[in-house]
Amino acid sequence: MNSLASLRRNAEQRWFERSDGRDGRFEAVAVSNGKPVAVTGTRLAREGIAILSGTALRDAGDIPVSFTIRRRRIPSRVRVVKHEPLREASGIVHRYFCSFTQLADADREAVARYVDGLPEPAQAEAAPRDGALPAQAQARIADELIRMKRLSPSAPGLAPLIRLEAQPPRTLDDGRIVRDVLVHSRVRTADGLRTFMTRFRAFADGSVEALT
């Protein structure tokens, strides 16, 4: 049993010797001695990633590595399986072949699609042309505008006096998907209506954050 387990571990760790994976150049950041180090991804597979670094990575054990594919930032933790110092005109460059030790399920699926050359699934948020957001996010935006005195409370059963202009979804460095939203709101005054423009950031979980 121990021999079989050892063989399985070796097979998993040496993914880079097989034909699996996809070659290319993509941005990545590793953490060495607690400091971020810009590196370059050169190959990606379901099991791991190959990176080039101008400086040696000196952490023992697992190393945090985040990388970007298809404008999606993916955080992970990896274990170095093989280290190759390479001599180039600019000096020594370090190539690391790493196996994933921590990768979220959704990110693992995104990696698999990238490796297989499959398109990303259609995103529901890309469909609305009028910038519509989920009802939960709209309600929280209205509540925040009322608190900021940039929106008059609406009567029961009536929609608030706001108009939304939502930008396409994007991914933050920490992996969260957000949409920037410009909201036009109005407040009734004795002299008529006063208008405001407020920027919000709407998150996938329905929470919002006022930016201006």
C-alpha cells in the first residue's frame, strides 16, 4: 500500500513531464518571505503551474501564487516540485514547476476550461443592456441613497426615483466579481427636484459599497 501511495504521489507531482497542460505567458504573483514577487506563468495544467522568477523563491512548504487567465485572477497555494536555474543574457532566471495544494472549486473549473481551450459559460450579468442589477442590490442601493439624503423614500408599492448604469462585471485581485454602477437619483424639495449622481460597487453576493 505504501508503494502504491508513493507511486500515485509521484505521478501527481510530475504532471509537467506529461503532455497535459497549456503553454503560454500570463501574469502571476508569488509570495516569498512574506513579500509579493512578480513572476511569469509559462504553463498551466489541472494539477499545477510552471512559473519563471527573476529571484529565487525562498519559502519552505506551500507558496501562495495568484495568476491571471482570461482577465480572471485566481488565488492558489502551490508546492514546488522541481526547480531549474536557467542562465540567460540578463542573468540567472529560476523556473519552478509547482503542484496545486489549494485551489477553489470554481477556479479549478476555470483552469480546466482554459487548459482545454473551452469558452467561459455565458454570464447572466452580461445579458441586461439597461444596467439592471439583482433586486437585492437595487434595494440596498436605494437604502444607502436614502441614508445619504440623495433619494426621497418612495411610497409603498412604488419604485424609487433612480436610474442605474452598470458596467460589465470584472474581477478584483482577491477574486471577487464586481460591477461599477452609476446611479442617478432625485430628492423632492420645496423648490422641486434635486438630482444626484452616485457611484457604487455592487458585489456578486448582493452587497454594495458607495464610492462617491
